[in-house]
Amino acid sequence: MILKSFRNASNNFFMKLLLGIIALSFCLWGVGDIIRHYSASKAVIEIGDYKLTVEQFLREYDKEKQAIRNSNKRHITDDEMRKLDVPGIVVEKVTNSAIIEQLLRKYDIVVSKKSLQMIVHSLPEFQNQGAFSERIYMNALRDSGVSESAFLSSIRENIARTQLFHPLIAGYRMPSIVKEKIVQSFEAKYKIVMARLNVNDEELKKEPTSDDLKAYYEDSAEKYKEPESRDIAILVVDHSKLVKDQVTQADVDRVYEETKNSYAPKETRNFDRYAFENRNEANQASDMLMHGKSPQTIAKKFMPQVTTLKGCSKGDFPNEIGDELFRLELNKGSDVHCIGGIYYVYIVTSINKDKSSTPEQIKDQIRQVLYNDKLSTSEMYAKKKELTNKIDDGFGGGKKIEEISKETGMQYVDLSGTHNDSRNDQLIAKIPDDETRDEVLKAAFEIDEGQASQTISSHKVDHLSYVVQVRKIHEAEIPAFEKIADKIKRDYIREQKTKSLDARIKDVTEMESGAVDGVKKLKGCEMYRVSKKEVIFHQVQPTNDTKRLFKVVQNETGITTILTSLELGKAMTWKLTDDEHIVVALERVEKGPKANDEFRQRISQYLDQQAAAAVIPVILVASKKNMKIKIDRELIKKITASVSGIED
């Protein structure tokens, strides 16, 4: 903000000299501190002729942290980030990527421009009536937000890696005798007993006294520490107000009459797309669907590759296909369509129609479009810049947000006790765009009391931008016992109940004998008779016990892990949520029926895929042993601690 107030005086010789001295001081004592200690060009990772410098590592480190934060709906604290070992994740990714790149060079694997073009042109997603469509291709790139060069680079890299690993993977097959044993274990019936236990159902042995609660508070006071909060004010800069008088109601009504038909509710559909390499199988599948057979029956009989397509509009398909797919009724299958040598059958799984907009809602949209058109003129660009400069100069001159709001006609909103958490409901109501809201919140917690941020442009709405000013900073503190006595009591009781439940579970799981009977005595115990085959392929072959089991343990991997880990006559525990646990014991394993040829083939393919998936890590480990790899972990620890303020 201070530098912005120098703008008009920056041509003065004295000001140029002063700014030069300030910049030099930053280089000597401030921003350059990390680079001074750890040269930006110093290598932190060396693999063969590949080097990753401090500067490059920090860039990858920041990208990885941002990716982690973007993938989570809630704010990730520095402490949680430290536990994730982000530097270790970066080292592993960079190392594996460098090894693969050097293997590609060693074996001279290069994807030519012509080969790349042929592959991209053959992708069904970019075709219209069986031929490559430049329009569909460019629209897809635009909608995804990925540049063409980045997309092609990604395709080229995947093709090259496939050429490198495919011969190794293709030759890696499990011995038949091993497969046979696994098939038998998949067919076997596991009789298990399972109790579902909830912390909240535990009986409290005695009510806590005041002394108990105060002692608990003193021992765990740090966990009640309330984070720093700030009272902030946000100036909402709406540039559309600059052209409000230039867009009349008559203009809006005229455009509405000309374009209202284009605002009709749009229909989108979800499909399951079944892909077949054989036309006869595709035709049979289509006929079976038309005669009322279920999709599960098709999946079981032909084992096609299934892709779920969500939110499709008619224009996403070639004209002939789109017309047919949008005539189909719900859960009905299409004719066979050949695209790029693959035979597709589509099944409608959902039909979605937008809500109709009222004439007033449509006119509001039209009015905003007209505002944006006016704002894009050179005259309005100059006015927008003048407004932004006026706001910046006002804050730079020490004015309060109320004064600037009055001078510019822009509204502001006060938010008290705001934490560094983008889930703040008041903030969401004012700034619904996640990315912009995160940026505003970040700025609010980087400036001092009384200061204002730079202007932050909305990522979603062209005519909006924001400036945030900090009114007051409330330091982090531990509330007095009396203020949070009810919460302390709830936490104490929960901890006591958790200890009680853990002790009961431990008594059963550590039994040398009688564990099955121990589980049966637990409240809510139920019995299940299932096989791994039913669990892994439950969509095709569901049984009542399998369905019941999936209602408790709601993922296939969890159930498979339980069945694989259980020892006969022993019990183990599994945490479903923070409140719920299950205790499960294996009572008996019954030999299953002899597998039919169809299942043998299916399980063989499944096992080969699983085995192949394990090959690449083995190759990488072997390659690491044959390459000279140098990783300066001490330097990585120092530079990441310097930029994050935490020891990683």
C-alpha cells in the first residue's frame, strides 16, 4: 500500500533513489535471506545427469501443498501439513519422474509428432460421426482449462511410458497353480460374527466432579486454545455501477424479445457407456437390453469396459447418436455405435432438466451481459482504472473503509471474529467463489491491524473485485474454564466412554481362545456368511449377507482387508468413524463350490491386472539401485522450514 502512494511521485529523482535504497535493503536483509543461505542454484537432488535446484524444489513443494489444500474441503493447518511429510512426497515424485525420464532416454523412446497426432485424432471424445472434429477438440481444451501444449505433452509422456513398461508388464503373469489357490479362496465361504459398537452407547461409571473437570482442563488446556481471529471489513468494488445508467430497461426488454427462446430449460443426461471390441457381442448386449435384461446381466455375461458419462447434452455427441440417446427412456439401452473401431452401447441412468427461469431472472442475466459489454470499451476501461487508483490511494493515504465507500459509492461489509477458515458462512454469502474467497481470506491474515490489502479481482465475476481492511486482531487464547465448562464436561465424558469401549474391545481381541464367543456376547452382534468373490463382484452377484455387510463396512477394500486379515478363532477391530467401531471374528471357513470357467477367466484377468500394477514400483526400486542418487535431506529440511515456518 505504501508503495502505491508513491506512484505519482515516482518520476522524481529523489524518489527513484529512495526506492532503489529500499529495494537494496530487501535484497541484503529481507527477501533474499533464504537465497543468501541456500543458493537458488544449489542442487538438493541429483540423479544421474538430472539436478533439481533449491528454487525448483521449493516451486514443486508449493505446488504439492496447494494441491493438497485444493483436494480438501476444509483448511489444512501447518501441523497437519507437517504430519503429511510434504517434502518426502515431493522427493518421491521427483525421483520417480527423473528415473523414468532417464530410462526413456536410455532406450531412445521418442513419440513422433505424427504418431501423437494420429493417437489424438483417434480418441472417441474428439470425434463427430466417426471423424476427428477440430471444434470438439478445441472446445474440450477450453472447458478443461488446459493448454493444448500441456495436453499434448501429457499424452506424449503417457505413450512413452507405456512403450517403456508394457513389454515388462505384458510378460508378468501369475503361475497357474497360484491362481488356482486364489480362485479357491475367492469361492470359500467365510462365516464371521460382527458387533457394531458406538462410543455414545457406553455407560458412564460415575458422573464427573468439579475437581475432575478442572484437572482435565488443566491437563488439556492447549486443545481448547482458540485460534487468532480478526475483525475485518471488505469493500465490494462493483464496476457495473459505472455503466448502470447506460443500460436502460428498454435495452433489456429488446434483447429479451430477441433471445428469450435461447433461455429455454436445458436437458442433460447421465449414461453408462459399454465398450466392446467385438460387434457381435455389442449387438447381443443391445438386443438383451431392448428385451428387458438388466445392465448387471450384460456386465456379468460380456464383461465390457464401462464408463460413466455425467451431465451430457445432446451437442456432446455426433448428431445421429445425440438424437437417438435423447429419445431413449430412463434405463433403456441404445443401438450399437462404432467409433474409432470400438463398439459402444449407451444406457440412460439419469435424466436431468434445469429449472425454468422466470422472465425477470432472464432479464437480470441479460442486463449483466449488457453491463459487461459496456465495461469492455476503452472509455470504461479508463474509468475502471481511475476508480481502482482512487481506492488504492485512499487506503494508501490512511483513510478508513467508510470514507472510501462514501466517496466511491461502493458498499462494504463488516465481519467480526473471522477465523482463517474459508468455510465462514458470512464470507461465503458475500463471496461465493471459493478461489476468490480463499485469496481474500489469505490477504486478511497477512496484513497488520489498520492496513488494507491490494485490490483482489474475482476469479468468476469480471465486474467484481475486493479490498479487505483489518479493523482489529484478536490474539489466540485459551478461554477461561467457566466460559467453556459445558464443552469440557462433554469432552471428559466422551474420553471416559472411549477408554471404557477400548478396554472392552481389547479384552475380546486379545483372547487366546474363545474370541468368537466373546464377540457374540457383545451387544448388537450379527452373523454373516460371505465370500471374497461376492464382495469384489457384489454389483453382479449380490447376496443378502453381502448387502447387509456393505451397509456396515461401506467399501469393498475394507471388507476384503478384514476377510484377508482374520485368523480362525481370532477377533480384530475396525474403526468405521470416530464414534463407531466393529469387532469381528472368524468362526469357520467353508470350502466353496468349484468355480466355473467364466469366473476362472474373470478372476485370472483381475489377478493379472493386480500383478501388473505392482510391476512399475518394482522396476523403479530396481532402477534406483543402479543409478547414482544423491538427496540432500538436511538442506531440504532447512529450506522448507524457512519458507513455511514449521519443521517438516
